[in-house]
Amino acid sequence: MNKPKILTEPSYTFSQYATLPYRTADILADLGYTFERSRQPLQIPRSSTPHAIDELKRILDRNLRRISAVTETSKREAIIAPILVEVCEAVDSSLDIEYPINAGPLLKGTLDYLIDKNRQLLVTEAKQADLDKGFTQLAVELIALDLWREPEGESLFGAVTTGESWRFGRYDRALKRVVQDSVLYRVPEGLETLVQLLVGILEAA
């Protein structure tokens, strides 16, 4: 017996996926893809180059003291954007904010953050600080980005974040599978490791 489809509308935007009451695995299955939660930390390229972490920590500390980072917009401006700008500085790249793509009626919308260097890195802000539903949105965006850009390499990496918490995901292109990392990285205490991973993804050939 075939499982009933849960994506019943003719069109969905990325942000709508974060509002659906279904599991990530079920939503991806409807799209023809699979989902897996990794039991071990994902194998993510990691930069060994020293970065200006102390200065970035100072900026984040100042922002968190001076800005009431309670809304999604304030967290974006106080935490997420400064981290990604520092990553772009490290890899000599630009940062696309609210980047629109359309890979079909079920795979369209605006990407919160996209960095394109040797590899592409997608970062999605978790709406209402819900990392689980935010990861569903990230997973769909990774699939759409693969179809839209047709990047090189076996996989695409992305991260979903509330600003203070970050979780990585990997899209395995040949297997049509999205894997969720088992590790949650926290800012500011895990900032150095987070930056090393974000830079490492972009530096990888």
C-alpha cells in the first residue's frame, strides 16, 4: 500500500516547510530523498589556519551587551552576520543574504545566507528558535541549491542556527540523502571550533 502524500499543495516555499507538522524524513521522502541522523559527529573539513577569534568574540560580546537579541532580526544582526562576515574575510569571499532561487514549484524561496568559494555553504536561520523545524528547511534548501547551482563535489554542507546554537547538515548528492550532525555547537563558548568548520568547508577543494 502506497503511503499518502503529505505535500498536497502544488507549490511550497522554503519557509513553509518549517511550519509543517511532519517529520523531516517524511517531508524529504515526499520529495524523493532520504534523511538520516548521524550517530557520530559528521566528518566536516576543518581549517587549521589561525583566525581572528579574539576580535570576533569582542564584537559578539559587545553586540550581545548593547543589542536586545530577542527577535530573529536582532539575532541575525548581532550574532549570525558578524560570524559569517568573519568567515568570508578568512576565505576572501562575499556573503549573499536573502538569495532567491527557484528549482521548481516545491523547491523555491529565499536562502538566508549563502557563501560561494571552493565549495558552497548554506546557513539557515531557525525561525522561532526551533532547530528541528529549521533543519527541515535547511534540508530542503540544500536539495534545491544542488539542483539550482549543480555544484562540484560529492556533497553540500549547510548549518541551521538560532544565533547561539548551530547544527550542521550534509547533503550526499549521489545518494540523495541529507544527514544531520549529532553535535550542537554553541556560541560564544564553541566559537573557535565553529569558525574552523565553516572556513574548512569553504577551503576544501
